[in-house]
Amino acid sequence: MNKVGGFLQRMDLCRKYAFGKMLVIGSTPPFKVKGYGSSVDIPEFVMDEVYDMELSDEAQKERVNAMIEDQEPFEGEELLDAKCFKRAA
């Protein structure tokens, strides 16, 4: 989770424009990190560092909802921890 936290801290530049969630899953090392992000009206200088994912089909929407809700198991594996990156008010 330290690596996930460090990544989200470095992405603080995007906080005004983005929302995301990252999960650490698995029951034994090496653990897996899964995540998603969404954003609107991101300036070009931010896009140089981050990309946006479109939710174009129902399977992606269901996967994102499972991540937001911390559903366990996630993709058949134990959910160990989760961090949320949300827009600053």
C-alpha cells in the first residue's frame, strides 16, 4: 500500500480534475494492484502525466462499480486494501 500511496501523492497535480481508486488484491505475494481513473477537462500539462479511461461497455462499468464498493472477492481474489483519489473541493 505504500507504493500505491506514493503514486497517488505524486498525482496530486490531478486532484482538481480527477477521481480514481486503487486496490491491492491477492492472498499471497506477489500481490496485484488494480485501479481506474476518470476525469473531465484535464489541461494538457496534466495529460502528459495521466490518461483517462472511457467506460464504453457494460463489463467495464460493472468492474468499476465493484472497485468503488470494495466488493470482495474482486475478480476472484481477496481484497487486501484500497485507496481512493478524489477531487479536491
